[in-house]
Amino acid sequence: MSSRQAGLTANRWPNTPLPGILLILGLLSLPVFSKSLLADETWTGPTIMDEVFKRHELFPYVFEKQTMILIDSAENRDVRKARRFSRVEPDATVKYLLIFDHPAEIRGVALLAIRHPSGRIESKIYLPAFGKELKSTSGKSRGNHFLGTDFAIEDLTAEVLSDFRYVRKTDYKIGKILYFVVEAFPKDSQIERATGYGLRRHFVRQDNFYIVRTDYYDPRGRFLKRRTHHDLKMVDGTMWRANMILMENHKEQHKTLIKINQRVFSHDYVPPEMFTSEWLLENRHVQSTEKRLFQDTSESLRENDAELKP
């Protein structure tokens, strides 16, 4: 099985204080870039972001099992389990589906988002408790946070490069690692209203062109929140992925940590029919969870039986 098909499985989130874990993650180091790259002024804001997208955003079929940990100012924690699916069609349409499996009160809640080749994002949310209907969020501010997390719908989808003006700023260094700093400005007021952000500042590692930090500012220039990526892994060629994503909401004094428990690159895990309203309204996303749990239990029993046989 190739690395594109193999699942990347990580241990469950340990019962360890969050600051200590993040400190350890922050001390992890990766190979440092060649100095000649920094001196190359041909790397402008747009060319840096083009390279970021080319290396890390284009794999067409991705499935993830996630744990979300919501942390308030008193360090109270709300733990959720979710599955995330993404698929890129031949016409460059990108489809996303996020399904919550735990706790019971939000089981079956789903977010379906489709980014059309024009860059327009169509998003719908399915709330089973409110009946057989998908509620459209299109036309509303996608800067609003999703289901109590610190992520907006816009934060959960790939960046539309044509929607933003990118400006390279002074490079930044943390320890031995150097970063490009690229500021992203909405190209028009409509995009600004849709995202809710007047500025995002990306910190891009110069050795692998991976965005490890993004600072978010509102249209008036006030700092809102910070997103950082941790536990980076090379998954194929020049493509990297983070197994932990932390969003720290400065305004609300709230944090959301996403832990990737498993990641699989395979079209078998993201069939086209699952990115439809019909698939969700039939609750097939919930039924498939029950089926998978039954299959896992059956396989475990068969393995135990095999071990007991002489």
C-alpha cells in the first residue's frame, strides 16, 4: 500500500495539561532550509502562496477521524468526535463534509460545503433535531463560528487564492527555523464581509512551505484569534500535514484543539454520493457509523476466536 493510501494513525489525546503538550510540540524541530532561498527575492506573496497550495492543498481524496477539544477561560473542556471528508472533482470543484459522531446530543450534525470553480462557496448545515432539512449558510457571514468551536466555516475550507491580495513582509525567525510572512487582504468588500476578516497574517516555513501559524484580524484591524499547526508529518513527496491544529480566540478567551486520530488518502473513503443533501437527509452518515462500529466489533471477535484456536 502506498503512502497516499495508508492511514496515518495517532494515539488518542492524553490526559496531560494542554500548555505542557504545546510546549513540547513547539520544541520539535525539522530540517532547516537552504539559506539561498531566503535571499531569493523572486518569492513574492502570490508566488509563496501558489507554492503552498501546490504542495499541500491539492490531494483529491482525504478522510480524517478527528477529536475536537473545546476549552473555555476556566479550562473546562468539551470533547467531540468527528469525521471529515474532502474530495476534488475533475472540474476543480472541491467538496467538504464534516460529521459529528459524539457526544450523543450532536450526533449526526453535519456541515456540507462546496467550493465551485468560480471560487464561490456554498455551505449547508444539517441539524437532525430540527427535521429533514439542510439549512443554507450561503450569503451569510462565514466568519461566524461553527457549533461553539473557534473555527468559522471559512476556516474549515481551503483558501481561495483568487479572493485575496498577498503581500510578503519581513521574514521571521523562531529558533533555527525561518519563515516567510505573508499578509492576505480580501480583494473586495464582499469577500471581507463573507469571511469576517480584514487581514490574515500567514507564517510559512521556508523549508517546506507549510503554513504553521495564521493570525486573524477584523476589518478594523483588531486582533481576533490565532491558528497554529503542530506535529507536522511528511505524508507524500513534498506534501505535509499537521496532526494537531489549535485555534486560540483572543476575543472570546476560548480555544479549540483538533487532533487528527487517523488520516487516509483514498477515493474509496470519499465516494461522490456522500456529498449530497439526499445522503444526509436519509441519515446514511449516521447509519454508516453504526455499521462501521458493528464491523469493528465483529472483526475484533474473529481475531480473538482465532487466537483461542489451537
